Amino acid sequence: MQTPDTEHTTTDKPTGDIVTVTLDTPIARAGGKQITEVTLRKPLAGALRGVAMGDLVACKYDAVAQVLPRVSTPMLLKQDIENMDPADLFKLGGEVVGFLLTKEQKAFIPQ
């Protein structure tokens, strides 16, 4: 589902403050529930508290794992992140980093 200037998927041009990512490997939760998609919202400054911005931009595990629960729906738990497919972790981390770019910086990203 896409709404102009507010939502996109990883296959669309990033335009808004919300992105839905389809996971390559679903996350198993208790009771047989599986998470196949994670919606991320653009973090406000408070959601980045205690995180070194350079570590987040470099997609370092600890920084990404600290921010994801603060900006994800459903909220990813520590054990979800620890057991996540590395490709999915990198994909989610990349989306979070994309939120941190200015409009000018995004203009230089090839479409």
C-alpha cells in the first residue's frame, strides 16, 4: 500500500516518513506467529538517544539493534533482532539510515 509522500516499500523511491519492508526470512514469535513485514517510521531525535550516529550510518549491529525497537511496527524485540536473517537486518538498517539523509543528500542517490 502506498500513499504519496508518506509511505513506500523498498522497491519504491523513498519519499516519506514511513517504509514497509518485506522480510526475506519471517521472524518466528511464540504461539506460531510470524512477522513477514516490518513498518519503520522516521526516527525523531529522541529515538536516536544513546546511539553514535556514525555507528548507525555504518550499520553497526549494536546501533541498529538499539534503534529498531524504537521505530518498528510490530515492535521488534531483542530476541527478534538477534535471531534475524542478516540480510533482513541489513535491509532494515539501510532503511533507517535512509531516513537520516537530507533532501540534498537523497538527490545524489541514483534511482
